[in-house]
Amino acid sequence: MTETGKGLTLYAPLNINRNNIPELINRIYGPQKNMDLNKDCALYYYPFYLFEVRLDTKSWLGSKSTKVYFAVDAIRGCFTLIATLLEQGSLRNEDASLLRPILSVEEAGQLGIQAFKARSRFSLKHIFCASPKARETIVNWQLVYKPFWLVGVNGTRGPKVSRVIDGSTGEVGGVQGYRFIQGFLAVNNKGREIK
């Protein structure tokens, strides 16, 4: 892996504000009694590395070059293919807590390339990338902080339970929400400070 790109830190847009939360929660979990938006809702920014990678390979058919984009969770190292890098960021909500990355950009890049190569063996579009002769170059990378709301919801059998709302899309729970909870627990269990 050759790194030639420069990094950029951005904040994903916060499209779901605190006042939208009761509507989302009530739609899924039913009316919530005594919901205190200041006490039951907390906003966190979760770190992801986004990479633009150029893949070059040579074979008896000739040379081929392509670009791929992927994201790597900066706390747990989970890999996801993405369509492109973030075009522009937004301002950070100063009331939010910021989770710091555990992985360095080099570690995340290595994990991402390994995961991509493992997946490309099963993809007709990227099969040539699995070749040992393929060369990867990180052209660009971004550290993107994505907003997530951690919300206390009245449980069906008594105590409150935590639910996650994606602050950009409004998705309640989902894969990204699950990753947030796992990463949040990983940070807290390692005793790292949340800023």
C-alpha cells in the first residue's frame, strides 16, 4: 500500500435535530410518557475513515486501473464499500460528544484494503484486484464524524432502553446504529475519554 493522499476531517450533516426525535420514537415505539429531551437524548459524533483507492494491475490481457471507495469504522475497523467520498462537511454541533478514533489512518487503510481484497475474490467487477500483482494506492482519505443520537426509550417491561437514531438519515437502529453501539461500548470499556 502506498499512501499519497492527504487527509481531511469533516462532520457529516446533522439533519435530525433534537425536536425531531419524539416523532421518530413515537412512530416506532408508541407514545412516550415523560420524555425529557434534554435528559433522555444525547448526541455523539462517531469517527469513520473514508478512502479513495486506486487499484492498478497487469496481466496478459494488459494493464487495468480503477478507483474504489470504502469506509472503515475508526474504532472497531468494520469495512463497507461506499459510492464516493463526502463532498463537503457541515459544522459540528458544540453540544455533542466526540468519540476519538482508536485506529490510526494507516491501520484503517490496511484493514480496508485487506477486507476489499477478500471481498473482490467473489465480485466479477473487482476480480482482478485479488491478484497478488495488484497495487493499491490511497489517493485520498477523510476522517468523517457522523452524528448519532442515543435516546432513552420506555421499555415494554419497565426500565428505559437505549435506542440509536442516525443523525444524518433518521434511521432508527439499523446496521449503522448497531456499529455505533458496539463502538461506543468499546470506547467506554477501554476507558478512553469521550470529548
